[in-house]
Amino acid sequence: MLNFSFHNPTRIHFGKNQIRKLSHEIPRDARVLIMYGGGSVKKTGLLDKIKIVLKDYDIGEFEGIEPNPSYETLMHCVDKVRNENYDFLLAVGGGSVIDGTKFVAAAALYNGEPWDILKTFGSGITEALPFGTVLTIPATGSEMNSGSVITRHSEQSKLFFTNPHVFPFFSILDPELTFTLPKKQIGNGVVDAFTHVMEQYMTYPVNAHIQDRFSEGLLLTLIDQGPKALKEPENYHLRANIMWCATLALNGLIGSGVPQDWSTHMIGHEITALYGLDHAQTLAIVLPAMLTVRKADKKEKLLQYGERIWRITQGDDESRMDDTIEKTKEFFHVMGLKTRLSDYEIPHEGIDAIMTQLGRHGMVLLGERQDVNPAVCRKVLELCY
């Protein structure tokens, strides 16, 4: 096991009717800006419920944070926060709203050009406004980590940043708030969480048996519960297990003391920035190809994953690894996601555009050993067709 330091300050309130905890968590004298995406929080009545809980607070609203939150939209929110002196933010939504709130929390107090937060991967952040979250879409784990991904459409850039100052102070996770999600978002969320686990688990062994078993438990739960949730979207216990899986997949716990990859994500970000695919859709495309190209580098963990998760024990090493990758693709298909760029009518010459973007953003040495170079990335993208 590698050396590590682990600290996660986010308080979790999990279960039914936990939005009542908002009045316990937010200071009474705070000026609160509620941030959300489209109209779903209004249609479901969630926004009204939150306003009832916060009836004694000075509150405002910012609506319109997109999936893959845009820098352009968020800068309007930054202006609102600064001009109207909000001092506490409340994200109500999924990972995109929470990611956007993290950016606003940092940018509102940032002394300089806010885009530099992304260009420096968050290293220049020295303070941020306090914020909490009410999660409605389990997928990204943003409700319990210090990372964020923001898109700047004018540059076709999708970049990430991380900084300890943007951990949520608290997050409310009520599985009932996910009952109305369409099947597409259920599938996306499960595949997103699954791939988060794989980016931390599917590297090389370092005798981190606890982390391996934690990761395998999350993978097995998603494989078991995910397809059932598509058929029973209002089954509380299914939704609860998936919600907690998505949070644990990226709250720092399973990644402590182990090497991490994230090359699938970096390629996926460029596909989204250029062609507008959902984040999870890009992951379902890239991960199987990444595993295929890098079989030799990931052999030990790939065989372990095949045996422990998919019960693949017959055949030589090569056939077992191939069968394991095929099982992973089949699971993505069961969750309703496609696994080829051509399935989304992205032209083959798009590879050159994606490669150009990777180079422009400095993504030239990726992976757990920093050896996923442009040649490897191109091989992966070729396999995505």
C-alpha cells in the first residue's frame, strides 16, 4: 500500500426527509443563494420544500446550470454572488450543479481571472464561500469530494480542478429524491460511478487488500442493483444502495494508498467538449477500449477483476482478459449505454480533433504510470469505432 493522507470534512445526512437538516447546518444569519439546473426541482416540489425549511432565511435563486456546467453561465452567477453579497451557497441537483457551485464558491472570492482556476487545476484557490448540497442525481460523487469539472464553450474546453477549500460543508442524500429520474439518468449514473471505481481499482497491485475489497463491493453492488433500478425506479432500497455507491466511489476512500488512472476520463472530457455526449456515454465508450489497449499493463488487476467480479476463471490469461472486457461492455449495454463512437455518428476524423484537444490541454502523459502518451490515446480512440 502506498503512503497517503486522507481527510474528508463533508457531513452526510442520508435518508428520508433529511432536507429538514438544512436549518441546522446553515447559519441563521447567512444570505443563501440556492443554485439549480432546469425546472425539475420546481416540478417535483423540492424547491418549495427547501424554501419552507429556510423560511426564516434571506434567500435568492440562480437557475439554469447546465449538464456539463458552462463557465459562461457560471460567471453570471459569480457576478450575482458578488453584487448581491451572498455568503452561503446551496446546490440542489446532480453533479453538474454541485460542480458549478464549487466553481462559483471559489471564483467569487478569487483574486484574478477565474478561468485560471481551471488552467491551474485549482492550485491557486486560497479560500471559497461555504456551501452545502441537496443531491438529486447520484452519479459523480461531487457531493462528498473537492473536485469539479467545468466546460468553456468558447474554447471547447472541459477542464477539472480540485482544492480542499471546495469540499461541501454538508450534503443531503435522500434516495426518494431520485424516484423521478428518467431511465437514461439512472443508467448514466450507474456507469459513471462504476467507472469512477475502475479508475482507482484497475491499475496495478500494491497489496492494498482493503481498498480492493471496498472497490469490488461497490462494483458488485452496482452490477446487481443497477439493472433492477431501471425496472423499479421507485424502489427505495435499490435507490439508496446506488446513491451511497456513487458517493463512496469518489469520496477519496477507495483511492487512498493506491495508484490511480483517470486516462479514460481525460479522453472522455474532450469527446464531451467537442461533440456534446453525456459524460457517462463517453466513459462507456472509452473504458473498454482503454482496457483492451492496456491489457499488458493492467494484467494482474484485470485478471483479478474478471475472477472476483465476473467469475471468469477458465481459459488462458489472454482469453480471460478479453472475456472480462466483453462482460464490462455487456453491463454498459444493459444499463442502456452504447460503447462505440460510431454509435453516436461521430466521424472517424474526429480522432484528430480529440487528439489536438488533449495536446492543447497538456494531457500527453496520462495513466497510473504516466505512460499513456498520444500514441496510446490514438490506439484507444481507434478501438472506439
